[in-house]
Amino acid sequence: MAWWIWIVLGLALLSFELFVPLDFYFVFMGLAGITTGALVAVGVLPAVWVEWVVFGILSIIYLFFFRKKLLRHFVKEGD
């Protein structure tokens, strides 16, 4: 896929989180989409199937490492 499609997909996922709050799941998918778009633009990813695999792996990595920190920052105890 073209690099700009990944960027648009990432931005769409980020904006979707604004309208449908789902505890930041789409934020990390959006960041993964933007990162994948940047990697495609640089020419690092050779095939479309690799792009999708990288997108999935980055989504899981971002979710695993950053979601709890983000939730702690935005959600207060007792809310």
C-alpha cells in the first residue's frame, strides 16, 4: 500500500478514539498505522504482507508497553 494510505488510516483511527472512547485501544492502532506509513515511505518494508504484519506487531507492542501508563495518567482513582 502507499505510505500515505497508512498515515490516513492511522489518523482515522486516532480520531475514531475521540468519538468512541474505548480506553485507548484505537490510539495505539493509529500510532502503529502512522509508524507503518513512515516505514513504507522510507522504503524499509518490501511487501504489502510485511506491512500488515508490522502494523499488527506494532499495535500489540504499543498496547502492551504504553496503555497502562496512559490509563494511569488520564483515569483517576475512584472515577
